Amino acid sequence: MFAALYADGRLLDSDGETESVTVELNSDGDTAWRCRACGEDVTETAEGYATETDELVCWAYEPPADALPGPDFGDGPHDPERIPLSWCNAAGISVDPCADSVTVSLSVGDPRGAFTFTLSRIADDAPGDLAGRIVLHVPYPGEPLPHMPLAAVRPGTYLVGGQIGAQSRPTAARCAA
Ligand SMILES: [Zn+2]
């Protein structure tokens, strides 16, 4: 096997035998929120959203034009927004010539683990009808020791973590074609 390694479409130096590639995200911590006004990373506290230095007051705060009497410019709370991809720890691909398999892994919970999606070819001399065939293994609801619990929304779409309530059943994803 000869493996070429590309990043953003550019060929990277490799020994031609690369068997695993990982993109790590959020290696600087697990901040999930950022202030729209001042741009600082913020975390939720009992008193409100605070910066790393426990600052609850946003220097860039601007009262809304139609505001009732409230905090003045630079004296209000941070305006938190979710940081894109802050829910993902890492994404990786590994190939295993011995197992004749390719595995894609995506970590969204405990960074030591990941959801894995594996395509493998069953050995030609294996017993049964699947000998020589390619099979796909995917995470599923009720899986023992899951990376995160899954609940089926519809075939092929799962809610990650928690249960689906009758009213909170998700609609199509924002970017769905
Ligand atoms: Zn702010």
C-alpha cells in the first residue's frame, strides 16, 4: 500500500505508509462561547457570562436603540454566541492493512474516545455469506459503552446525547441540501 497525504488539497511530506491522520480542534481548551461585542472567549457562570479573568462587564457593550433604561455603553453584560465547531474535539482517518479496514473517527464528547465509522472487507476465506464482501460498521442507539448516547431522529440521523422529547424533535439541519 502507498498512502499519499493531502491537507487542504496540497500534498504533504509523508513516508508513503501513513496509517492515521487526525485534525485536532480546540486543543487550547473547551471554550464554547465567545462575546459578539468584545470578541473574548466567555464561560457561563452563576452571575452571567464571564471572561477568563472573571470579567462580567463587557467594555464593548452597546445598549439596544430601543432599550428601556439599563446598562450604559461599556457597562453591560457580554453577548455570548456559540463558537463554531467548539463541540468537536478531533476528526481522524486511520487505515489498517491487517484488518483490511478504513476507520473515520469523530470525537465530540470525552476527548479520549470518538464515534467510529469503519469500512472493512471480510476475509475471502471467512465462513459465511459475507466472505470477501465489504461491510460498514456505524455507531447506533443502545450501543454498549457509546462515545455519546444516540437517539434516532430518522434512519441515518441521530441526536447526540440525551433523549428526544415529543416537542423537541429536530427539523432538518441548517446546511442540509
Ligand atoms: Zn464582551
